[in-house]
Amino acid sequence: MEIVTRLVAGQEVAFWAEGGRGLRGRPRVHFLLQPLREVATLGGGEQPVPGASREDWMVWQSLTGRATATRIPTDAARLAGRLGVPRSREGRLAATALRELMAAVYEARST
């Protein structure tokens, strides 16, 4: 999986998860993951985002438009909660994508 390979290598990545066709069309949730060690911090200070370290990643998703800093891999359910992912069809899609992604990263790092 190219996404996992890039994350393990510490490279930013954007992708989307797409659900099956339903009555309201095909839901799609976009994700952007950016390693914070790549972010230039101007004006001094070590933290690129308050409360985050350079080892964290900024994770953004289009469903709620929220982002949060976290380590990768991390607990997908907790991450979905911090991102405000709702309990809807699209929310289940986003939560499933995060769960599968984190499981794949854990697996890649264990080998």
C-alpha cells in the first residue's frame, strides 16, 4: 500500500476513501497527513502546533474540516473522536479508513 509506505518513510500524503453507491450518491472523505517535523516554525519555539511535538503528524479530513496533531500510528477510534467524525454513513467511512490505515501502519512497522 503506497500510503503506508509513505507514512512509514515520514512523507506527507493525501488520499480519499470512497464508499459504495447508495441513494445519495457515493460518499468520499479526503484526508491529508503532514509530518510536523517538516513544518518551518517562524518566530521561535520548538512546537509547530501548541501541544504537539515534531514527532507528531497533522491529520486533516474533509468530513468535518477538522485537523488534529497526533503520533502515527495511533488509536483510530480516538483519532476519529478528536477529529469530530460523526456517527453517519460518511462518518463510518472515515472511521473505517482511519482504522484500516492505522492497522496497516502498525503491521508495516512491526516487520
